[in-house]
Amino acid sequence: MGRETKKGTKGPNSKYITRTKAIRKLQISLNDFRRLCILKGIVPREPPSRKKANHGNSAPTSFYHVKDIAFLAHEPIIQKLREHKIFLRRMSRAMGKQEWGRAKALEENRPTYKLDHIVKERYPTFIDAVRDLDDAICCVVLGASLSQHRRIPKADLEDCARLSAEWQLYVTHTRALRKTFLSIKGIYYQAEVMGETVTWVAPYQFMQKIPMDVDFRVMRSFLEFYKTLLGFVFYKLYTDAGLVYPPPLDLKKDAMGGGVDAYRLQPVGGPSSSMDVDATAGGDKKKKKVDLGDGKVLTSKQVQKTIASMEVGGEDEEEGGEEEEVVQGNAKDVAEPRAIAKAVPTTAASGPLDDDALPSTEEFIPQPSKTSTTDPSTGNLITLHALANLPTSTSKSTKIFEPYVLFISRESPRHVLEFVVKSFGGVVGWPATCGSGSPIENEDDERVTHVIIDRPLTDPMSEVDKERRRRKKYVQPQWVVDCVNAGRVLLEDAYAQGKTLPPHLSPFNAEGEGAYDPLAPVPGMEKALAELDAEMEDEEDEDEEEEDEEEGSDVDVPMAPPQPEEKSKKRHRRGKKAAATAALQVSNPTDTDAIRKAELEAERLGIEPAEFDKVLEKAAKQGAADQGEESEGEEGGAVVETAGGGASEENMAKMLLSSKKRKLFNLMKRTNARKEAEKVRLQQKKIEIAKQKKRTGVRGDVVS
């Protein structure tokens, strides 16, 4: 007889463990456990039966998979966390005993750890890391907009601002931005990087209120991991684009409010910048010098100048065979830098050798064919190298603002508009009061084509302002965003200064196909407006008759009998309305009974047959068009019903499904029905708005 199995040791529920047991097994605190789960990407799991997994206890708790906890137990960071706890205890004891020397030594040997191995572990390939950039970019952009607070270290805020600026620089340089939307919560952006879409939201440039009910220790754990992840990703993206990472920072521009413009994109292997660069280690950098003997000293700056001069005259030296030394330094130190520079392998045009300068092994080498008499070199063959260098096709143009120069007024959000316009090839300027680095500091510049302004018109307008508006367009900030989402430059009249802006629609269609589209035509709109026209004409005729009766009752003068022509006109107008009313009641043009009833009704009202046929034909065409639109909309989700057995076949098919799949199928049907009901509700709302505008005499497109 086998050994009796203990209850709860086998089965699917035995693979889960509560959070309390996991902490006890790892021998760490709750805060360290949370931090470790965030860094490693471990999330709670849902067991098949919470009561069985918790040994009969139905109290709410979090469960983790046993293999996840075993995976955490082998993490080297756990030992670093324990060492950090020991360090804090020793530091507290030294500070309490006023042993300042011991405290200084402990601070210098503070235990640290790196997250590089975790990033490589969670993202085996680079595309996996790009797909997970959404949350990282959102967290970094949010941190860049926060003000300094005692609960948020200053170093974290500076790192967030730097990473946010580096991301905007890359998106602007590669023209990767695709969509943007101005919402109440913030500004939504979507970029395409390495074939993957990255969506993030940025807050507006206002003073952010720090909430007190947020656990910033959890937020800092996420930020700690995201900073390491973005460092890996940005280095790869910048390197692939041929740029130096990190980009150098101009401290003067940064101090004068340059923002993103304080960073400069520098190509790999290009000349170094002469501006003040923010040193990562802090302090002043000393120039590297080499002692050549005889009292001569060679600096790195002289070597760089010599290499730059050789790049300019390299081709002439190879063709003519004569060396022409052009050095921007001292003439007496020319020979030594030249000798050292020749020792460095260079190319004729690009300086030191890099991967791009090496001969490509993927280039196609034409070989003579044994069967064909034609020259193989004339064939237009596509190689792997050519495929790699093909331009990526995008659905929307990324050069819509290239011919224009936009000037941002002081009340408009400069950082948002500058980022969007530069991502689509435009040139942006702003006043000097909004920060340094603007190529255009005055809106009266002749190069300016558009002025983005967000303040009301002055009344009366001066002659100077009128002359400005004749030479350039004054638009509101929404015009820039709508142009980006439309993929083309829209007309500026609807976005002119002081005008009521058109509806700002979101370009993110999260509902998918079959959802409500505000720009699509609504089925039944023309029919509803035709009915409204008929009602309005009837109301006008009734009002005219009432006015005539009132005028006749006020004046005792006997009225002249109506002329036969007036009687015929009124009869014709009423007959036309009655014909329209009768014809619109025919919902199906092939229904002979309904058509016969409508004809009898028209004959009773004294309508001419020709007039009735015209209105009936028009109503039939409109009904056919509406029916076609409805059939197209229901094509994807409709169930084809055969004669006499559609519902029964569906029920029989559902009976063959398992219980789980049947519930999923019913859930899908309820979801689709709810979406369709919401779509119908919005369409009806749009029709009512159109009717209301027509009654009040307001013309224009209706967008709900």
C-alpha cells in the first residue's frame, strides 16, 4: 500500500504560493520583495481555485507561482539588498557615536549593484525591448515634468529630463513621429521605431502637484529599471543612426532655457564640439598631451586639426602625388602631428576606419553566365545590401512642413509645437523670452510663413497687424496637430486667430473595424433631412395661412377671392408634400402591397400620378443606398441564416462547444451588440444635431 498523499501537495493549486509565504521563503522584507518583483518582472498569478490554493481560506490575498519564487531566490541582487541593510545599520551606529571617520569610510564603500544582466535577461532581442518602451517613455516624461520634492531625489529628475530630451532628439532626427492628440489628460504621441509603434503621453507644461497618496518607492523602483533599459535602447538607436551617444550638452544654452535644443546631435567620427560639454564625472577635463622630446608637446586638439586638414586634401595628394600640408596650429609643430596622424589608418573622406568604411561582403559581384550571352553587369539585380538601405515607406508624409517656417508666439506651448514641427521637416522660431537657440526671434521676419498664436484678436486692428496678416498666415496651435494627423497641410481659414475651432478628433482608433467613425457618412441622414424639409415646408404654409386669416379678421374689408393660379400652386405644393409623405412610407420598393396602398392614398389626396412616380423612384433609390450601407456594416459579424434553420443551426453549433468556449462566444456576442448599440446611439445623436443645425440655419459639417 502506497504512502498517503498529504492534502494540498499535488494538483494545479499546489503550484501557487501566497505572498506572505514567498517573503518568508526568500527572507527579505516586503519592500524589498516588491522592488525585486518590479525589477525582475514577476507579477501575481490567479490560481484555478483561490480557496483551494489558500488551503480553505477565502480571504483576499496575492498568489505567486512557485517557479517564479524559485527564480527570484537565485537573483544576486538579493545579496546586495542584504548588504545595503547592513550598511545602513552600521552607518546609523557610527553617526550615533559621532565616529565621523568611520561614517566617511562607510559612505565611500557604499554597496551598489547594476541591472544590466536583468535587462539582457528580460529582453533577449532588441525588438523585444523596443516593444516595451511605452511605459518606460511615459514614466521618464512624467518625471521630467515634476518639480523637486523631498520624496523625489533631484538626480532622478535630472536623469528623466535628460532621457526625455534624448528620445525627442532621436524621434525628430529620424522623422519617426506618426500621430499626436491633444487631450484633457495630456498630449498623446505615437512614433514608429524599427517597425514597432511606441505610444506615450506627456503632461502639459504646468506646475504639477505632487500627490501624497502615491507610494514613490514603487515609482522609483520602476524608474530605476527604466533608466537602465532606456540607456541600452538609446545607445543602440543612436549608434544605428550614426550618432554619438550620449549627445553632448551645451551648458550655456541649457542655463538660458534652451531645453531640447541644448543637446546637439553629433555624427560618429565627426569633429568634436568646441562648446562646453557636461562631464559625466564632474570637474574640469584636462587635455591629453604627449611629450615628443626636445621640449615639444603634442596635444589631442592639434592631432584632430591635422586629421581634419588631411581629410580635405586627401584626394589631391593621391592624384598629384604632392603633399600640401594645411595645419591650423603652429607651423613648427606640423611634422610631428603629421607623422602621428599617418600612423592612424584613415580613409580619403571619412577619417578613421569604421564598419561602414570596410568593404561590404554583401555587394553583388557580376559573373559571366554560361548560358546567356548578355552582359551580367547590365542586369538590375537586388542585393541584400540594397534591401537593407531601402527607405521605409510610411502611410503619411513626414515632410509636410518642409516648405514652411513657423513662428511660435509666447503664449503657445513651445516645447510641444517645436517637437511636432521639427519631426515633420519644418523650421521653428520663437521669441527670445521663451528660451535661447531660436533661429528666428521676430515674427516680422520675411522667412516666416505661419505664426502660431493662441490669443484673441484685438479690436480694432491696427494697420500694421492688417499688413502682417496679408503677408503670412496666423493660425491656432490645433492646426499643426490636425495637419500631422491628416498627413497634409490643411486650409488655414478654419483655424484662423479668433475663430471657433473645428472638432479635434483622436487619430487612435482603439475599437477597431466596425466602430463608430465620426467622419463616415451616417446611413439615413439624407432621408431624415428630407423629412425635416417636408415638415418645415408644412409649418411655413400653416404659418402663412394663419397670418392671412389674422389679417382678414382684423380688417373688415371683404377679401378678394383667390385666383385660380394661386389655388393651383398651393394644390401642387400640398400634393408634392403628400406624395413625399406617402412615398416615404414605402420601406421596401419591391413590396407591391405597400406600393398599392401608397398609390390609393395619393389618389385620395388628389396627387398626379407622374408626381407620385417621381417621388417614389427617388425614395426607392435612397432606400436601396441605405440598405447597401447597412449590409456592408453587418457583413463581418452577421450569421448567415438558411431558410428555416438559421437559429437552430447556430444553437446546434454552440452545443458542440465546450463550456469555456461557449461562455467566450456569448461574451463576444454581448460585446459586439453593445458596440453596435453605442454606434447606433452616436449616429442618432449626429442626425439630431444635423436637424437642430438645419432648423437654426447653421450650415457646416456635423462631427460628433
